[in-house]
Amino acid sequence: MLDLTSVDLLDAFTRELKLCKLRPDEHVVVLSEPTSRGDYVAAAFGAAKACGAHVIAATVPGGNPSPADSTRTGAGPGLTAVLNDSTAQELLKAADLVVDLTREGFIHAPLQQEILRAGTRILFVCDAPDVLIRNLPREEDKAEVLKGVELLKNASVLRVTSEAGTDLTVELPGSKPEFQVGFADDPGRWDHWPSTMVLCWPRLSDGRIVLAEGDILLPFKEYVRQPVTLEIAGGNIEKVSGGAEAQLLNTFFEDANDQWARSLSHMGWGLMRTADWFATALYGKEELMGMDARAFAGNFLWSTGPHPVLGRESYAHLDIAMRGCTVSVDDQDVVTAGRLVDF
């Protein structure tokens, strides 16, 4: 872990906002809640000023996301202080760029789409300082993720296999391929610093997912200790078997009281070469969102719960990051045994 100063943070946030193509005289809202990091608020404010932008720091009351905010899933209903305040909403819609420093944001809330449709760019930031700086994106990262998006758009089948026993077939038509690249540079764009990944929202998938020792369960921020087998049919998890982590997943699904808890959501692969797979073990759970795991270069990331393509609203959202998989798109490997492939 790095010993960072306020100068380091100001420099990193300034570089980040330049990647977001912040222009002089644009309007920035630095959105925070009382529990947000004060050094991030100061760094974002100073960076916006350094770019010549107009900037407002807006602090709203803390939210009460569901599940409990100790899990920090990013899957709750959103920051209720904004969801219930039309004045706050209009402020965000009027901004050119919102730097969202809240703990949960409103990633899965319909309001976020309203704000984006107004042309506002949103940058979500919530990981530890050295995680942000180590994973500061590069401008050329965007061309790489867009290449993956185009590959998915023109393909029919994604297949994931592994030596552990994973063999999953995914139908790609209508799966709305997307990406995260770590900066929000286009009008109406939401992104997450840090993150570099290609993803899609498949309607159907079938087969078997086998979690191997060392794969990562989010939001629990736990490494798998014993293999877990998940049988998938029609995009739904039909059976989970294995050791302690299998019981953990089954309990989560049962306790969620959500009809979509066992349904697969987005999936894709990571391209963040600076990510550290072991970061999850080196920090307290409240220090991280877990983007090192989610965007690790060559991972296979899949999730459960919400599905915008199918119009499914759900807060039973898990992200599960796997290593050692081979990911192919219409028989063309993009990841081979956990290593990125040029295509």
C-alpha cells in the first residue's frame, strides 16, 4: 500500500477528470454524503477547478441501501436522499459531469438513467486511494474495450470453459454489449474509476459454472476455499453444490426473497492489467468496492439479479470473479486459461 498525500490525490483526480474530457466552463457537481471521504471531496473539487470548470460540492444525507450498506454491493435502490429530492435531481441533470463519491450511488436505480439521458456524465469513485492511483486508466484503454464490444455485437455465442469444470454456453443476440473503461468522456456516459472490462446482458445461458479455490465472491469479498458447482438452465441457477461457499450462496439466494436472485445478469471479461487479484485480502472490507477483482485482466466476471435488457429490477446482485477460464466468442478466444488474447 502506498503512502499517499493530498498532492498525490489531487494529481490523480486531475488526470482522471482530463480523461473525462472535462472542459473549461463546464459545470461539475461533486456529490457526497457525510460518510464520504473528505480527502476525495477536496481532491475532486480541486481537480475540477484546475481544469477550469465551474464546480459545486453537494453533500446529501446518507442513504439506506438494501441490502445493508456493510456489504457495499452497489445494488441497493440507490441513495434515497437523492431519489426523494427533486431539487437534488435537477442539480445533477443540469451538470455536465457528476463525480459521485457516495458509498452506493444509484447504479441500479431508474433515476440514474434519467440523469444520463439529460446528457450528464457520471463518474463513480469509491475504492481505496492507492487502488485508484495504481489503476488510473489510460486513454488507449477505450479502443481496446470497444473492440471487445464490437466483437460481441457481431457474434452469436459466448462460451466459457475451465479446467475446474466450467462449461457455459451463452446466447449473444440481443445481449446489449457494453463496457467500463474507468472514465466518463461521452455525454450521458456512466463509468467507474477504476474499471476496464467488456460485458453484456445475455437473455439465455446454459451449462455449468464451477468456482475454483481462489475465485472471489462479491459483495462478500471472500475467496472460494472449496469448489462450488452451479448448474445453469435458461439463464437461471438451478442447483448449487459444494462446500461452505455453496452454502453461503444458497443462503443468500433464499434470504434475498427476490424472484430474480438465482437469475444470471451481466457477464464478460476484465482487461485491467494493473489490477491485483490479492487486493481483496489486503484491505478491510469497508475500504474496497472490489474493482481489482471485477476488472482483473483475463478474469471471467458474471453476476446475478438485475437485468435491464429483460426489464428486471432486482437488488439480489452478486458479482463473481473467476480466474483460469477460457472465454471464446464464436470460437475465437478472447481469454485463454485466464490470459488475455489479442484479437
